[in-house]
Amino acid sequence: MANPDFNPWIFALLCDSDFPRKDTGTWSHRDGRPFSEEEQALADSATRAEVEELSAQHTQYMKYVHEICDAPDVTQRFLAPFMEQLTEKKLGNAVALMSETEMAEFNRLLALADEPIRPFTPYAFSHRERHSPARARS
């Protein structure tokens, strides 16, 4: 059953907003366009449920951003024990030492390191999602 305190249009607008400027109190879209009077009225009518959902999804989005940004360092730490075992320190030699599970994790880390950071959009980073968007690719 739909939550009567939750309007998906208001939620989508909040996701595309740059919150009110302290000096003017005006809202704008993330691309800098000011809200229309209608959009401003919608934003001002946001319920607690909409703001809480925005907060939860933004928290998930920030975890995703950190995972992407940290991927190169995490990959280096992951590879370190393999490289330590080698006389000739080449990536191919390190890969040859990996188990199937370790290879899967290495491939996941490489994909994260190569992925551009996606913008925050409604429902793409739902707090109900069990895996990061980077892992949910098909």
C-alpha cells in the first residue's frame, strides 16, 4: 500500500535540488536553474517521510561514492600479499596465484576502479538495495 505522506514527484524534485541558499532562501536544481514558483511550493510541502527517504538514499549514495573513490587503494591492498610472494612483480604473475574467489574479488575491484561516479538520482541508491549499483550491473 502506498504511503499517503509520500509523493514521488516531490521526492524526485528533492533529489534534483541544491538545497536552499542561506543568503536568499531560494532553492535551485543541481544544474543551477532556480526552482519555479510551483517547484518551490512543492519543495516547501515535503513531508517528513520524503525527507527521511532522501536522507536514507543519499547515505547509500555516499557509501557508493566512497567505494568507487577508494577502489584504487583497496585494489593495491588486495594485491599486496600476492606481490610479496613474487620474485618478478608482474600483475599476471599475481593473478596466477589467485583462487577463483580471489579472482572474482579482484575483478570486482577493477570494475569499481574503472567505473565513473554516477550522479545521485531517485531510487538508484535505495536504502533497500542490498548491493551497490556497481555490483548490480548486468
